[in-house]
Amino acid sequence: MYKLIKPIFFKFDPEKIHHSVVNALKTGNRIPGTASVLKSMFCINDKRLETEVFGIKFKNPVGLAAGFDKDAKMYDELSNYGFGFIEVGTITPVAQAGNDKPRMFRLVNDEALINRMGFNNDGVDAMVERLKNRKDKNLIVGGNIGKNKVTPNDKAEEDYVICFEKLFEYVNYFVVNVSSPNTPGLRDLQEKEPLKKLLNRLQKLNDSKNAPKPILLKIAPDLTNEQLDDIIEIVTETKIAGVIATNTTIGRNNLTSSKRLTEQMGGLSGKPLTQRSTEVIRYLSEKSGKAFPIIGVGGIHSAEDALEKLEAGASLVQIYTGFIFEGPGLVKRINKKILEYRS
């Protein structure tokens, strides 16, 4: 079914069609019985898929990565497609428009996207109001947090703390995003000392809560092995729950699409990232002695891609660009392959 309608979707601007799909999902789910039909088509309910990671039990290990539901507008509707968890955001303390349009580009030949969205979002207060109305209280929702573009790096901690405090009651885990290439200077926060300082502050705040929430760090695929060694050290020292590997890349290796597309500024996601993200997962897992959980994301376009990341050391996986190129049936295919692997 998706193969029939994908060519139509791909005739339109990626950002515009995304918003159209969002509206269609929300409208369609208001029709009685729609949610039940979708769940029967896409969801696999099998105890063997249950996965417990950093103290949370996931009904299956396949999640939706941050960026698709930036403002927590459709997590309930998306849960009908079989996801074991959904990550919302990246969210910032204050609403911001993001970068100028056009800011998302579809590289069909490479099965990839380039985006320079720039953390466009409605602000954390608006997200909190939407999460208060969560229909499925058992749905695992992660909160991906960042800083506003106008916030200087020496004040960045305050932005992360604001988002952490306001979202604390409404999400199951947190993701600290310092690896997006689309906010000027943000990746500087991946440097060892500022990153350690930021994570220590959030973890100290977390430890003061009656029931602390897992905090994860989302890293770029462009880090060197020496920088990955620093990440292992930082995660161990700060005692955060784990790592999400990886975000989008600023690399442009081996692309076949037109220069008009490949030379666009922004983060590249999709198939060109498959191998590198798996390499990062394997390096972190092996070098740390599997000391912390890893969520694997980047270039998952098939069940085999997902399994490869799990075998490399990931405990969970997430999809985004693969969801766009392969359709919602990808989630079910991955879960079926995991069942085969585990049986």
C-alpha cells in the first residue's frame, strides 16, 4: 500500500507533506475504529519482544526517533503503528521558528534526507500541555531536550535544566541533544569538559528527585575514536543511563544525488549513515565492555539493518528516515525479524 502512495508523497516538498500527513493522521484517528484497525495491521503483541533497559520495560525494542514528532502533537496516533516507544522533541525552553525554508531536502537516489531545521518547535510549555493529555498511559515517551539558538553556550546549561524540570513528570526518559549540526555552536558542547559539566548538573538534579528518570546522551556519528573514548569516560563518570548513537552527519561521502541536493547545508540521515552508526555502536559497546545501554539509530531501512545494530551492541533501535522511505510496515518487519532471532 505504502509503495503505491509514496511516489505521490515524494512529489511534494518534504516539510509540507510532513505537516499534511500529521493532519491526516490526527483527522483519521478521530474516526471510530481507526485506531483498532491500524493496531491490528501494524502491531505485534508478543512477550518475547519485551525489553527492559535502564529500568524501563519496553513492549518492543523499536522506537521512533526524535524529530518526527517535534512538539508531541501525534505521539498517540503514531503509537498505533507498532512502536515500542516514541521520542518527542528536540524541545527548547522558548518557542523558535528554526532556520529559513527550504530546510529539508529529499535525496531519493540515496534514500536519505538532509535537514537544517534548527530546532523549530513550540516551546516546552506547549509540549507539557500536550503530554498531559496522553491517552495511552503505558506508552513510553522520551523527551529530547536542547537549547535555544539565541542562548550562548556559557548559558546553555540553564536551557537544558528548564526543559528537564518542566518535562520531568510527563516523559519516561530524557535525551540530551548536543549533537545536532543545525544550531550554531551546539556541537561545541560535545567537548569533554563542557559536556561533563552539563551532564553532572542534570544528573545531580535527577538524583534529587524521588524517582529519577534515565538520562541519555545523543552523539554525532562524526566523532573520532578518541572522542568516543571521552564519551565512554563521561558516561561512566556522570553515571547517566546511556547513549543514543547516532544523530545526523555533516559528511557527504559516496552520495549519488545531484550536487544541488548533496551540497545543501545540514545533517544527513538515511542509508548513507547505516554503516557509520553501526560502527559507532560497536566501538562504544566493545570498548566500554557493554558498560551502558545504547539506542541504535541511523540508516535503518530494513529489518536486517535493525538486527545488525542490535548485534553490534544496541539494546533498542529507533527509525526516522527509514520510516519515511519504507513506510509504517517497517516497524512490524523489524519486530518479526527480532522474534525470529530470539526464537
